[in-house]
Amino acid sequence: MTPASHPSNLQANSVSDAIFIWKSARHASLGDADPSYKYVIFPLLGIDKFIHCYTHESRNCLGECEKSGCVGKRCFPHCTFSSDGASLDFPWYTQEPSYMRWKQWDCQSDCRYYCMLNSDRVRSSFGHGIVKYHSKWPFKRVFGIQQPASVAFSALNLAMHFHGWLSFFILLYYKLPTGLDKKPYYDYAGLFHLYGLLALNSWFWGTVFHSRDVEFTGKLHYFSGIVLVGYSLILAILRCFNVKLEAARVMVSAPLLAFVTVHILYLNNYQMDYGMNMKVCVVMAAAQLLIWAIWAGTSCHPSRQKLWLVVVAGAAVMLLEIYDFPSYEGFLDAHTASHAITIPLTYTWWSFIKDDVEFTTSTLLKNGKMASRKSL
């Protein structure tokens, strides 16, 4: 018996291997470190059996898929063979044409997806709960779409914002009186036009991202969302505090714009920290909801009830993002549910904005007429 094959040495090596697995998975999602996903096809049944499975009987699902292009009996020909049918001598991820990533699901995504389904099936058979994989709950694809419910809700939000912004534009320039230079009397017209464009951009990339989650679409989705939340906070401050002077608007906006810019640069160039990004967005969203709530409670705006509804629904959306829950039947999780709530919320929000335009414009015209009468 060689020293390496001595039982005590085998046990020591197995323990060191298990420690290595634990260390490599510390910063990953719980599903990434699940043995049935990355290391073995069995759930944890105790450290001795786990080490035995890992060192003697198991197959690395992701590792085997990267080499063979197969998960169990399901194989992906585009992973291991070239267009002429010849087997590739290198790993598939160094040979795959870039256009394949958009023409169909790429090999890495297929490996992760089917290893995740395999792991989820094994866990449920042993009574274990659902866990996240790569920071996301497991979802079932429909016609190649990664998160079909989120795609549908995001597209509806995009449509609602487009309808709201377009009706806002028509109201300003075609239904309400304007000045001699065709400029609307509403002092916040430009701010809300920019808000509409940022909202359309954010929900567009949200729809794309939920259809196909890759690094490029993920960054555009998260960064456009951060910009929208940051700008919404600026908008809340300027409108609620009635800031009309350009110099004062710049003084308010510049620090927040600088903060959002630095935050995006940090995420893009240093570390894509989803937890920190969530905290930043929650703080900015809570701040703007608080500002709108105080303004609704202290002003005499005729549509303040709509604003209260927006604040309450916005708080519910924020709570769903914070208190996350697993996906139901692989289709609906807390994030998806929050997208569903924002559909009627968006309609109500743009309805309030249009009411604000009408109320502010009529007040200005009334005050102007009264001033002209007094001058006479």
C-alpha cells in the first residue's frame, strides 16, 4: 500500500478537496455550490457520503458538459462539433462563433440551464427547497425565452410608458395653450420628457435582458435602471420643492448625477456587486417615495389621491425586491411580481403627471389674467 493510498491519507485528501469546494463556493449563489449542480448528482447526505461521492462516484455536471457538450442523455451538437461535423480538439467556448449566441442558446447557457434543471429535480426529490443559481432563481424557458413572464410584464410596462409619454406630449403641445414661441407653460415639461425617454430605455433593455441574460444585456439592464432611479429622485426634488431656476436645478442635480456615474463606473470596471447595487437603488427609491408622500400630504393638489396610490404601490414594489421569494413553477418570482404591479402603477403615474400639467397651466393662466386685470 502506497502512502497516498493509505486510508488516512485518502481521508485527508478528501477533506482538503471538500474544503476547496467550500472556499470556491463561498461567494457564489447557494445553487452554484450545490453538489448536484456543480460537483455531484446527489444532494448532501452527510460529510462522509458527500466526500465519497465527490472523490469516487460523482461526475461534475458543468465540467462534463464543457468537455462533452452533454448533460445526461441530452447533448448539444453545436458545443463539440464544427460546422463540417469534425470534432473540436479544444473546449467549445474557445471555438463557438459569436453569432451563435444570438441565433440560439450558446453552449455555456445550455450547460448551466440543464445542469440547473437536473440539480433542481434532484433537490426536490430529496425534499430540499429551491435555491438560486448565479444569483437568480431557476426559470423555465418558453420558445427560447429565458423568463417569459418577466418579458411579457416588461413589454407591457414599456407600452404603458410609451402611451403615457405620448399622451403627455399631445396634451402639452396640442390640447393646452402655449406661449407665443410654442413653449408650454408647464415649467417641468423638459424634465418629464427626459424621464419618459429614460423609462422607455430602461424597460426596453429590461425586456431584452429577461429574454436573453448575457453579460452585455445584463449591464445595459442594470445600468439603465440605475440611471432611471437616480433621475427619478432628481425629478422628485425639483418638482416637490418647486425648483425653477436653472442654476438651482444644476446645483441639485450635479451631486446626484456624479454619484450615479461613479456607481456605474464601479460596477462596470471594478466589481458587479448585485447586493450593493440593490441597496443603492432601494435607498434612492425610498428617498423619492418619501419626498412625494410628504408633498402629497402637505399640498392641495387636486390629484394627490393618485399620487398616494403611486407611493403605496411603489412601496409594495420595493418590498418585493427586498423580500425575495423563489420562482413559482419556474415562472413567477418576487421580481416578476413587481413588474406586474408596475403596469397599473405606470398608468396611474402618467395620469397624475398629466393632471399636474393641466392644474399648473390653468393656475398660471388664471393668475396671469388676474394680474393683467389689476394692471388695467
